[in-house]
Amino acid sequence: MNPFMALAHELQARGQKVTFFQIPDLEAEICSEEIGFCPIGVKEHPLGSLRKSLLELSQRSGLSALRFTVRAIQKTTETICRDAPAAVKRAHVDVLLVDQTEPAGGSVAEYLGLPFVTICNALALNREPAVPPPFTPWKYRDDWWGRTRNRLGNRISDLILAPVRETLAGHRAEWKLPALADLGATFSPLAQISQQPREFDFPRRSLPEVFHYVGPLRRPGRRRVDFPWEWLDGRPLIYASLGTLQNRNAKLFRCFAEACRGLDVQMVMAGAAKETLGSLPENVLAVSYAPQLELLQKASLTLSHGGLNTVLDSLACGVPLVVMPITYEQPAIAQRVRWVGAGETIPISRVNSSVVSAQLSRVLGDPVYAKAAKRIADDIRAAGGVRRAWQLIENVSRSETESSI
């Protein structure tokens, strides 16, 4: 949601009208940002269902979390195919912006004869022989073994996502659209916009010309968040976050706190439920919500589960990381952190306070990690962000308008 919201505000500032087609649970948040909203999936996703779903996901890990996510994607695919065409028509849409992880969006655009742009809010899903599947913790290997391993991983991915493909195939047949050859056929042939910076990816050799790395889709001036800034005393600051899906994991937060006991640092744990943590060391502060970007500008290190938004925000501020991936694409994000030299990773099965403490000390004590993070920060500043994304979308809109005249 955050990248799309940033993009929506940039488009509105440029005179475009923006409408989100989403489930009812997101209406209040979207409308509070003065962005247009049109509900879809009202029957399958009544108010309160999103919170329940996120709570269940936060209690899962590994393949269990992946299966749960696939079922959710299949349900969303059905909702989009059934409800979106009529809703999009009523809204008089000229161009659709489609999340790359929602394969139904491009088919709706094709059915309606509308141009669409693929937005890669997660790791880019574009496949290449040497690039591991985005749900694996595999290292980059451009050799026979690496390519064979990746090919097998992609086949497993196709099997896991078969229910989603079957649901979409049924609607495409109903709409008299040709069958899709592979996942890549769901991506836009006009523009694919990724919020990864180019430097935060494995080497790529066969991306289409319409693929663009623009860096994090962010906007300044979000709502003010109260924070006790006077608590910071000048010691190295560690920012700890488990994002929005895993932030109910009190066990991990307690582990983070114990890892800092005795270290000459301060730690701010964002999203932690203080009432579940018990007493904390004097150098650890738990807050329910934190001004992430402002804290990262003061931080020396980020401790995270490896969610892409937190990782990119950290790198944009030149902050190295220690990452403990839990599920979904987080292991692949963690491998990219190591690949670019901007941090270290800890397998979730090995996480305990002593291991975390050792890795914190290692990354804080070696300037090579901060140097690598600052290199990525330079790449992010040059990538263009939401302004570059707007230019690409505007180019698609203009060329499609001219071709229809």
C-alpha cells in the first residue's frame, strides 16, 4: 500500500485522477489520504477480514505462510476478475496500474482494451536462468548447478501457484482471451516499474526494454508521529522492525532486547506491543508506531525480518542491516543484502540473543557494511523514485492517446 499511495499522490499532484480498486478494509485509510476509492470483493472480504487474515499470516512461517498466501492470491484473483471489469468501466479509467504480484490485473486491462503498467512493489518476478526464484534463500550462481537449481525452483513455484493460474485461465477463456504461456505474459508490454534500485538486485541480462528500476516509491510529509526524541543520547542507534505482518512476534522482540543488553548502543523497537514484552534493558525503547524514515536518518544499523520497504528505507539512508528472514520473499531479500555487502543475515532457526548480539557487533564494528549501504543510497538518489515513475506512466498514457487519434 505505501508505494502505491506515494505514486498516487505524485500522480494527483500532476493533475491526474487516481482511484484505488480494493477491498472494504482499506477504504478508510485510502480516503483519509484524499485518494479515490472503489470497493471490490465486498462479499468475500467484509470489514475486519483483512485484520484477521494478517493475524493468521503473522503466526505462520515457511511453507505454511507461503500456502496461506497462495490461497489468498487465488481468492483475490477471483475477486478481481469478477468485480473489477465493471468497476473500472464505471470509473472511466484510461490507464491501469497493476501490482506485479496480482496476475489478474493485466488480464482485466486486456479484456477492457486498456493500457496498463506493471508496478513491482515486491522483488521483481521477471525470470532469468541465473536468478533464483524470489521465495528461496538461494545465493546467486551463474553456473550449470545454479541454473539447474533455479529451473527446478521455478517449476515448483509454478506447481504451488497452479490454483491461481487455473482461476485466471477460467476467466480468460470466458472473456475469449488467449491462454497465457507463463508468468511473464501477465506483465505489461508497455512499462514495468520496479521500486528496487538496480544495485540492489542480482546481475540481470534479459530484462525487457520496458523494465525500469526507479528505486523506492516514497513521498515526504506523511503524518507526524509523536516520539520521545530526548531519549536518544548519542550512542549508536539500532532501529528494529518486523514490519506489519510479523510485528506481533513478542518472542523475537524480547530476543532483540536481550541482544542489546550490555552493548554500548540504543535500540528502538517499532511496532512492539509493550505490554507483552515485560521489563526491558535501559538502552531499549519499544514503541507501537515509529517515524521510520526520521529514525533511520539517525540510525547506525537496522535489525529486521527483511521486508522490502524497511530494507529499502534503510539503504536509502545508507544504513546497513542484520536480517532474519521469516517467510515469503524475505529470504531472497536477505540474500541481496549480503550480495551487495550491506549487511548480514541470520536464519530464523538460529536466532537467539547471543547470535543476534554477535551479528550486531560485527556489522557495527566493520565500516565496510556502512560503505556498501551508502553506495546503494547513491544509486537510489539517482534512480528517480516516484517522479521517474510518473514520467514513465505519463509516457504510456500519452503514447496510447496519440495512437488512438
